Amino acid sequence: MRIVCGPVRKQGRLIPLVVLITLACAAFLFPVLSAAQTGAPVGESMVSAPTQPVITEYSPPPEIAAKAAAYRSALHWHFLVDNLWGLVTLALALVWKLGPKFRNWAEGRSQRRFVQAWIFAPLMLLTLSLLTLPSNIWNQALELRFGRSIQKWGAWWSDWVISQILYLIIGTLLVWILYAVLRRSPRRWWFYFWLASVPLLAVGLFLQPLVVEPLFFKFTPLVEKHPELVAQMEQVIHHGGMEIPRARMFEMNASSKTTELNAYVAGFGASKRAVMWDTTLTKASREEALFVFGHEMGHYVLLHIPQMIGWIALVMLVVFYLCYGLSGRLLQRYGADWDVRQMDDWASLPLLVLVASILMLLGTPAMNAITRYYELEADRYGIEVIHGIVPDANQVAARYFEKSGETNLNETQPSEWVKIWFYDHPTRPERVHFVATYNPWSKGEKGKFVPE
């Protein structure tokens, strides 16, 4: 399930306050369904029940399990160092008085606040991006080392530049709005900025699949190359009591950058669409592709997207309010040392971002728990909606998760601590076991979401 930002590799985990309302759901709302690295082309069945063993638990070969353990260990260390370094860079920006330097430069060029915003904000945001750039490079190097990325460094840099341009444009507009609110209502800015953030978030969600994602990948109508699959997908759609026009189904050329298999849903209203990665269409069986589509379809049918928008709006309200209280106290005590005059001073931005980043980091376990629940329910829906259409649906889904776990180097026995902090999906062992054993029909019962 994707909602904003598009299928772009994350350029760092600490997200400044000014782009929280457009980018925060990148951390919370982009659960990824990855699949196998090997398999038959879509349209050819991989189902051969008499010759394939029954899968009930996730059990990759020992060499793949060892590689997955090494990769995940490196990734977890990267997460910790990345977040710590992000906080350090924000603290250094305060200690080095970068905000006051940029503020003085902006105020010396113009007395108009709008012009000052377009001088100060790009300088401040770009500086923070450059300070965290080594961590982004480290992440890409890890992905290349373990074979999850095939993107050349030149293309990676091109994506980074494009993402920074978007980041600076959106961030500067939000900085201007934030400080305009701060000047007009020093005591209730957190609430009024939140009120402005919610519609801006909705606009971002609507435009993301139409404007942002095409900057990084090519999208073509799914029916052009896979008419038979689309016809079967329509069976699944009708079984779920939905209508998704063929014009809303797309193929994305993910193979230009990654070996992973994936699919997602994005947008709402007129921008709503279902996207299958070309890697999935090339390497997964038709049955597996239908399960993947059923899972993504479940996010729409079960209203996960509006529910998550509501959760994010609630989180933003809490974060903004706590920012108001904590930042105000810190500014009273250390403002003179940092050369920050008051809260509506441009130079307070690193402080606001620092406090917001800490709060968002502390909220990660709770948001992960919410998305894990939604993903489990989408797995349940995926099984139910293909039941009776795809033979042996449980094993189709189990084989998909088994192979995708091997390809994506998922851990075989992640600890509870790792699960809480790093998993916005159920763990791979949990997903394989669930889809392999979920079978209410064997007890004469009906499905939870798709009763027959």
C-alpha cells in the first residue's frame, strides 16, 4: 500500500518538520509486497500440487538464511546510526548557529517574509540534506552489496537530485506557511498549522501517482502486455464486489533499478490506481500475481488508506502540540546561546525539526503495529478474494511469501525488539504461517471479508 512519495528509495530516515505532512507516511504507509526472484512468466502457471511440497512455515535454505541475517543486521545498524546521525546534525546546526547565519543573510537581502523564506529555507534544508547524504550513500551501497538494487550510481544520483528539488520546493512552501502561522498565533500555531496540513496532505496523496512517481519510473497500461492477466484480475475484482477500470491498472518498470518484486496501490478519487511492478509480472506465476493484486485490492476495500490518513493526521496533531511545548521550553533556556530570538524566528527551524524528529522516532513502534495489523488483514482479504478462482489459494500465497522472503532476505526468526522497531509488515514467518493455515471454509464457515 503506497500513498505518497512514489516508489523512490528513501533518501534518509529523519524527515524535517516542514515535510512531515507530505513525506511522513513514507515511513508508515508504504508497506511493500515483495516477491520471488525466480519463477515462470506471468500467464504461465507455476502450480503443480502433486509435485510441490506443502508449505506451512517459512524455511529458506541455510545459505539464504545466513545471507539474510547478515543483510538485516547491517540494515538495522544503518537505521540506528542513520537516526542518531540525523539528530546529531540537527543539534550541530543549532550549536554552529547555521540558522542564524542563514537568517541574517536572508533578512539582509529582503524585508519581505516571503522572499526571506525562499532564501532561508532552501539553504537550511539543503544543508541538512548534505549533512545526511553519507548515510544515504551507505544505504545504497548496502542494497548493491546484497543484490537488492541494480541501479547504477549515476542513475542513483539523478534520482537524488530530483528528489532534492521536490524536497526544497515543497519544504520551502511549508516553511513559509509554518512561520506565517507562527507570527499570527504564537500560542496556537500548532493547531492552525495542523489544520493547514491536513488538506495539504490530501493534495499530496492525490498528486503523488500523477506527478511524483512518473519522475522516477515509467508506467504503462497493464492491459497492453498482459490482457489475459487483466481479465483474471477482473474476476477477482468482481468477486470482491468492486469495480476497478482497466485504465486504473498499470505496469511499472521497476526492473530498471531493482531485482525485487512488488505491487502497490496509490492515490484516491480520480488518481486512484493499482500498480504491478514488471519484475512481479515477469517472475511470478499468474496465480501468485492474482494473490498480490488481491492483497493490494484489500487495502482499498477495507478502507485502509482513509484510516491511515486519519492516523497520520492524529499523529501530526500530537507531534505539533508537543513541539509547541517542548520547543518553547528549550528556546527559553537555550535560545540566547543558539542566537534564536523567538519561536517565529527563521533560525528556530532546526530546533523544531529536532524535536519533531525525536517524537516521530519514538512513535515508530506504535505506527508499525498499526500497519502490521492492516497488512495482516490485507493478506486475509487476498486469500478470500481469490478463493474459488485460484486453485489451492493458500499454497499459492505461501509459496509467494516463501520465495519473496528468500529474495528480499527476510529474517527467519526476528526478535520481538526487531519486530517492534523495524517491521511495518508482519514478519515473514508470521505471514507464511497465516496464509498457509487460514481456511475457514474447511470448517464450513465463511470468509471474514468476502463471504460466498
